[in-house]
Amino acid sequence: QVQLVESGGGLVQPGGSLRLSCAASGFTFSNYAMRWYRQAPGKERELVATIGILSSSTNYLDSVKGRFTISRDNGKNTVYLQMNSLKPGDTAVYYCNVRRLQVDYWGQGTQVTVSS
């Protein structure tokens, strides 16, 4: 049974940093690309960052390039999202995702609020 559990969200001031974690279980983590999505109130869910099987393969939403970094630790079955220079526009629920056998699996999400 695939499980994804996010943590690390919270309230932060503009310009601050947060590190999100997603602990995965129920599948061979090292064999799959992992993704972070976010969904702000009243908006569609959007893809923020992707990391391939090789940690050197990453992609980012244009608006977060240079500020966010996705990484993975295959020994801990965990994917991370380091978020720096946060802006109010980054406020959203952040979700971890894996696509396995053409099925999308999601965590419960973690709230990130950027406000002074």
C-alpha cells in the first residue's frame, strides 16, 4: 500500500525558509520519480518540482526557480523541498506525489502560509 506523508509546513514571514519532507512507503522508492505540487485557495493544483530517479534530474515551475530545491534520500525513502526567499504567492497546501503503474498517489498535504 503506497503511503506518502508530508511534514514541515507552517507560517513563515516573507523572505523566510521552510523545508518540506515527504516520507514514502509501500513501493520501491528509488525506482520512481517524485513530485511536489501545490494548491492555493480557489486555484488549480500545480506542479512545483520534479526529481527523477537520478537526483541530478530536476525540473521546476518557473516562478520557483532559484528559490526552491528538490532533493531525495533513497536510504530514507524521503523527498524534500527546500524553499527559500518565500513570497506570499507561495502560500498553498503542498502535496507529495508519485505516479506508479499509471496511478497517481498523493499525501495528505502540508499547509505553507507566507505572511507578515
